[in-house]
Amino acid sequence: MGHNMGLDYATYAKRGFLLGLALFLFGALGAIVASRIGPFPGWERTLLSDSMILGFSLGFISVFGFGIVLPLTD
């Protein structure tokens, strides 16, 4: 199916990894900066921790999905 659609798996894997890395760094650096500023609301802490988890997951899923699994099934 992917062969007929002409998907560029390497590009999707790289962009997905970079998006995941950006989300992870946003969450990590935001948590560091927010902890130095002082107390901050719970929703901000949840937003930063969720972005770290989502970024980490997206980075691994895109690399394994678009970089390994889908090219093998093509």
C-alpha cells in the first residue's frame, strides 16, 4: 500500500523525531525554568510533564514506525 502512495519514510521519521525532541525539550526546560521562578499552578506542571511524555513517545514511535516497521512491510 505504501509503495503506491509514494511515502518518504525517512523524511517522516526525521520530522517525527525532531517534533518529539522539541516537545520533550519544551517540557524539560519549562519545568526547570518554572521551578526556579517559584510555585506555579498545577495545570502548568501537568502541561509540561505531559509534553515531555508525549515528546518522548512520539520520538520513539516515529523512528520505529516510519524508520523500521513500515519500510519492511512495503
